Amino acid sequence: MVGLRAEGGMKKGDSIMSYEPAGDRYESMIYRRVGRSGLKLPAVSLGLWHNFGAVDDTDNARKMIHRAFDLGITHFDLANNYGPPPGSAEETFGRFLARDFATHRDEMIISSKAGWDMWPGPYGNWGSRKYLLASLDQSLGRMGLDYVDIFYHHRPDPDTPLEETMGALDSIVRQGKALYAGISAYPPEETRRAAAELRRLGTPCLIHQPRYSLFDREPEDGLLDVLAEEGIGCIVFSPLAQGLLTDRYLQGIPEDSRAAKPHGFLDRAAVTEGRLAIIRRLGELAGNRGQSLAQMAVAWVLRHSIMTSALIGASRAAHIEDGVSALGNLDFDDGELEAIDRALG
Ligand SMILES: NC(=O)c1ccc[n+]([C@@H]2O[C@H](COP(=O)([O-])OP(=O)(O)OC[C@H]3O[C@@H](n4cnc5c(N)ncnc54)[C@H](OP(=O)(O)O)[C@@H]3O)[C@@H](O)[C@H]2O)c1
């Protein structure tokens, strides 16, 4: 067992089904280089923000991880607060690691983050050195890992000096508890400053994780240019706008959907008639490309040459298959891109 310190990996109620990874798992996935680093990530990665918590169906969660790995998805993205309750997605994932991936740790890129509210008091949130070092130790404990591959500061902290937060990331890498450092949700100027500070410390900023989709194009206003100039990779979260950029909500709000769940971060109010009209128009354009809307939405974020990976979420294995199938058609001509812009209004 390399780099894994969990034992057993089973909890009462877990299925006894065993798992053997598919032999052809590296045959069709595309792997893209992360900025100017030596690391590559799959063009589609899987995030465990929703549907992997203690409230969720563990067998389904485990099937999704298996399906992802079988399709060549080597990168799994977590954070201290994913659940609910916070921390439980890391615990669930740690059990799967121990049971199914003990001999595959070196084939996986596992990330975690800290930056949002995690424990009570002044040291369980934001960007102090105290919080980041303690939080990563807790994450490693929950996942049964000696190290994560990438550790992110989850969001900028307006009150902690950037030098302290970046110093904490540098220490974490030097301690061997993360192999690479990343930042998430940092605006362009803070990204430049963070990258400069990390460079000064000798730990390059590997990757940035911004929100980007057909419905949220903010990174086009400067961030993508900064990442290209700095040689930082880019993995975008919520490329499907949490499920809106799919056929999920075309016939109403399904009971098992994120918008319907009390702990889901997608507000019911986001499913408006106006949005649905746009989603239908986009769906037609996707159909012209021989893709589902979800596939076109994934392909669309990957059209930038600096884009490393589309970080999708899923509530069933079929969602992961759909996302990975996007890689069958990543090309857009100018006419298609203009039609998409017109459909967005
Ligand atoms: N850095 C940050 O601050 C931050 C913030 C948010 C997320 N993230 C990361 O990004 C990951 C992905 O975020 P996300 O879950 O919002 O991504 P997303 O891919 O935009 O949304 C995923 C949801 O879309 C629906 N879906 C996915 N594929 C589908 C398909 N083919 N057809 C129909 N519906 C489909 C599912 O909704 P249902 O569950 O309703 O079925 C799924 O849970 C997270 O897990 C996390 O790792 C990071």
C-alpha cells in the first residue's frame, strides 16, 4: 500500500462487492498538461462536492468512483467541507481508497482545499496559517492519506496577508503533505500576486480552480489571460452550472435533483422560464453537433488551449459517461460559437 494509511475501509451497511479497474482505462481519455508543470490531468475530472456525503447512497457513490476510474478519470477533487455533514465526503472517499484503490494510489491525483467555514471559533475558516495546516491534517486523517496531490486555498481571504496564506501552502508542500499548491476563486490581480509570492518562496502555483460555464463567463474578463501568462493550469468547476446546462430540469424539478434537495447548493429559484428557454436553444445547437447539452457544455469550456480540465459533478454513473463522451467532439467553428453566444442572449 503506497501513500495510504487507512485500514479496513468498510463501514456497516457498505456493499461487499469487490472492484477490479478496467484494463483499458487509459485508452481513450485525453490528458492535458497543467500549465507549465510536469503534471497532466484528465480533460474531465470528478468532484465530490455533492452526492458523496454521509446523507448520500454509499453504493451509488462507490459505483461513480469506479466508473470514473474505469473511464480514465484519474483526478478526484475534494474539500474539507464537502458532505453534508462537512468532512463526510472525504471520509466516504477514504473508505473507497482503502478498499478499492490501495494498489492504485500512484495512478490518482487527489485534491483537497480549505477556505470555507469548517469548525467553530476563529481558526476554522478563511486563510490563516493556523487554519490551513490544521485543516489539511484533518483531511488527511479522514481520507487515510499521507499526502494529497494538490492542496488549494479555497477562496481569497480579505483580512489575512496573502504572504501568510501562500507561506502556509509553501510549508505544506515542503512538509510533503501536498505535492502541489493551488488557489481557487481568486480574481485576476490576486492571482498574479499569489503566483508571484509562491514563486518567490520556491513553490510554484500549479493550478487555479475558477467557476466557468456557458452561464458564468467571468474568467474570460482577465483571469484566463493571467493564467496563460503565468503558466498556471486551469480546472473549472461547475461547467454544467450545477446541472442547469443539461436536460435535468426540462420537465420540471425532479425530486432527486440538486435543486430539490434541502442541502443542494442550487436554488430552485435558478430554474426560471427564461433560463429554460435558453437551455432549450442551447440543446438544439448541441444536437446539431451530435452532442447532448451536457456534452457541449463540457466541450465548450475545454475549447481554450490553456484549459486543463472540466471538473464535473454527478449523481449517477451515467452522468460521468456523458461528461467523458464530450471528448469525442471538442472542436467548435466560429459559426457555432456565434450561434451559442446568440442563444445565450
Ligand atoms: N473551488 C470551489 O469553490 C468549488 C465550488 C463548487 C464546486 N467545486 C468543485 O467542482 C465540482 C463540480 O461542481 P458541480 O457539481 O457544481 O458541477 P456541474 O458538473 O456543473 O454539476 C453537476 C450536477 O449536474 C448534474 N449532471 C451532471 N451531469 C449530468 C448529465 N450528463 N445529465 C444531466 N444532469 C447532469 C447532476 O445534478 P443532480 O445531482 O441534480 O443529478 C450533477 O450533480 C465539485 O464537486 C467540486 O469538486 C469547487
